[in-house]
Amino acid sequence: MDIMRTHYASDITPGMDGDTVTVAGWIHEMRDLGGIYFLVLRDRGGFMQITMVKKKTDPELFDSARRLIRESVLTVTGTVKREDKAPRGYEIIPQTVSVLSESDSPLPMDITGKVDADIDTRLDSRFIDLRRRKTLDVFEIRHHALKAVRNFLENEGFIEIHTPKVVAAATEGGTALFPITYFNREAFLNQSPQLYKQIMMSAGFDRVYEIGAIFRAEEHDTLRHLNEATSIDIEASFMDHLDVMGILERLVHEVYAQVSVDCAPQLEELGIELSVPKLPFKRVSYDDALEIALSEGHAIEWGDDFGTAAERAIGNAIGEHYFLTDWPTEIKPYYTHPYDDKPVYSKSFDLMHPRMELASGSQRIHSHKLLHEMIEAHGLNPDGFDFYLKAFQYGMPPHAGWGLGAERLVMTMLHVENIRDVVLFPRDRKRLSP
RNA sequence: GUCCGGAUAGUGUAGUGGCCUAGCAUGGAGCCCUGUCGAGGCUCCGCCCCGGGUUCGAAUCCCGGUCCGGGCGCCA
């Protein structure tokens, strides 16, 4: 079958005056002035004005066009006419208008930007919500951001991998998992590719990354949590935590820089001025951050994690992206490498945006013996980690890595309040559909 | 897990005991209009989450339920 259109809205220019084109899209708006009738057709790239002057248009075409229903899908074949009075300097004078799919009415929400809709209404009819320019902008930017991530990691010599999402046991303990039935056994949705990307270090892949779904069964209900999120994970051999922090900050910098170039129109439509964070990011040790939190009146003892309020206070004090480094070993996962000379501290870091945590990472323990001990010290049963520990018995290089929340990266970049706004079909405490 | 808040036309809201036969905007139906671009004008259509209670009188107060939103904890 031939493609049904010859041009997208973005392909047509006033210079094409006189050309015959076939365009396709949704009816965005109609304006009937009596003797002249304007139809605004929308495709992914923009809007086109279809103009019909009553006296100059076939009466049958004119009447049927006036009876169209908004958001119906049309193809229009017509002549491009240069016209200074038209929105983009041109309009299309139609010869034929075909309705490919008639819309129901009324619509589940306004999509022209006149009346707001609640996030819940929007998500219930996400397919309509995504027709709204500003919603689409966010996802175009998300696409470009992830493309920049892939390009960057590709250039740094990383291999893309895909690890299992259905697993037999918890990765790190702590967070709640979604249990599922796997034939007649219990299994879980993976909370992180952590164990598998580390196994790939033993396999000699040297540098790997994965962009994929992670699942957390926490019953949180906040603007920055999802039960299904997208994680950007890397793991790299013969590197320490400082090396992968360098990769991470350069990656974030690159994403901002690339998006500001690739997505200038979308950013403008959203009214966002993107400031590319400066390199290098500040390094703030856990101990220094603790002092800031204490001086701001937050009662935290050494060895506690920072609560949301303290985290925000520290973020306000710093005011830009920063690394929170050298965490107490005891509050980090069992695979986190302690400093050899001061083992109560670990070679760990979180990447922070003033609003929230974006990523966390560390140098990993590569000694089989030490890892075994740490698993036990965390109250976990090493038997459940056989498949993982085995990879450390036959030549595991020193390695480090991190996991970065894709949604959080995008939402902080775009000043989006609600994390659901950067996910097509978010999964949260209440929402399992669509 | 815990604490707080909310539910009014398709959508977004106003209304906190009688002036509500529920206002406004958007939308839908129809009419007028030859340059609209959040078009404009006129007419019409469409809503108080469910159940119980208090009261002469409940959208409004109370109780229960359902659904939804958010803070904290946990985390990315």
C-alpha cells in the first residue's frame, strides 16, 4: 500500500505555492466564519490550515466539511497557496477531503489548551492527552535525552545489554518486590539489573549499559516515585567509583547540551530555558552534608540516611547538581566497596539534583570472600546468591557502576513537578491501566 | 505502613445551611458572519460520588462506604 500522504505539516513551506499535496492528520479545530471556513489539521510535526471560501468551493465539499467532527482523522488533497494572512504563511485549498476515521463527541478532555485537565483525567485518556502539543514535547525530549545517553555511552565503549526482568530472588534486599507466578514457582520482577551487570564484568564485557524497566513494590504515593521506572545502568571494569562518577557527570552534561540543541523548538513551546550544568559537579562528602543538615536544624545521627527534608536543605545549600560521596558502609548495599584504610566509609556516591536523588553508584566489592561476608553481615542468605557469587570465584576484575533514574533525569531537566508527566503509561500505587 | 486532603455538566472550576429550579469557562447542537488563528454574536443542551443521619430546609453539617490526590517513611 502506498503511504497515504505526500507531506507532513513541517515539510510544507510558502515557497511551494501551487504544488499539489496530500496531507493527513487529526482535525484540531474548525472556524466557520460563514463565507469562509478554516480547518486546522494536525499531524505529529505541526498544524496546517485548510481554507475553503464558500463561493469558490464545490458546495458538496463545503457542506460536508462543515459537518466534520473534531479529532476525526482525515486526508486532504489540495493546492498549497502562499498567503500572508495564514498562520504559517501558507494554506491548503482542498480538492478532496476523506474521512478515514470519525471521532466520537464530546472529547474526554480539551486538547487545544483552553481548559486544563487533571493528571488523572489525562492519564485515563492518555492517547488524547498525548495529542496535546506540550505533552508530546515532553516525550520528544525524553526520546532525545535517551538518544544522547546511548550515543555518549556508545562513544565511551559501552556495550548495550538486556538482563532478565523475571528473577528468583531479591537483588539487594530492602525494597519490596512484586511476586509473580512463574509456572509453579514463585518469582519476582527485578528491582535492578545490578547483579547481572556485575556478572557481565566477570564475563569480560568490560563496559556495559542497560536502559530498562525496574520494579519496586513500595506503596509510596509521591510526585517522584513510580512502581515501574526506567533505569539507566552502567557497570565498568578496571574502574573505581571516581572513574564512573566522571562518566556520570559527563553524561548528564552531554544530555543537557544535546537536548538544548536537538529540542530547541520543544523547549521553547514548554517555556523552558535549559542551563547546561557546569563540569565538574561538586563533591560533597556524607560527613560534610551531615554538617549542613545539622546546621539547618535537622537532627540526624552519623549513620542515618538523610530524610526528604534534610536532603532538600542540603540541595538548597548547594544549589546545583552535586555528588554526595563516601557514605557510611553500613547504610549502603552489601556489594558496596569499603575504603581499605577506613572501612566504615564506602566508595559510594549519589548524584543529586537539588530537588531529588538522580543516581547512586559505587565501586563494587570484587573479592568473593569479602562479598560473601558482607551478604551475611546484611542478614541475607548467601545460598540465594549462588548464581551471583559464582561469578566472583573465577576471575572477577575490580569494577564500578551506577544506576540513574531516567524519569528523574528528564523531570528535573524540564522542571516537571509530577514524575507521571514524563512516563507514557505510568504505574503507581493506584494505577494499573491503561 | 502512616498522616493529611479532595470528589459539582464531557473537561476545568464557583458555590461552606434558605438568595441553588446550582453560576462561570470550555464543550456539544443550531442560527448569523469572507481572513479566523484561545475568532465573535445569539439560542438551546448538559453536573451536586454512594448510603444513612441532623434540620422546617443539605451541594453545603455529621457518620459510614467507594474512588482519587498528596506529605512522610522507603527509594531511583
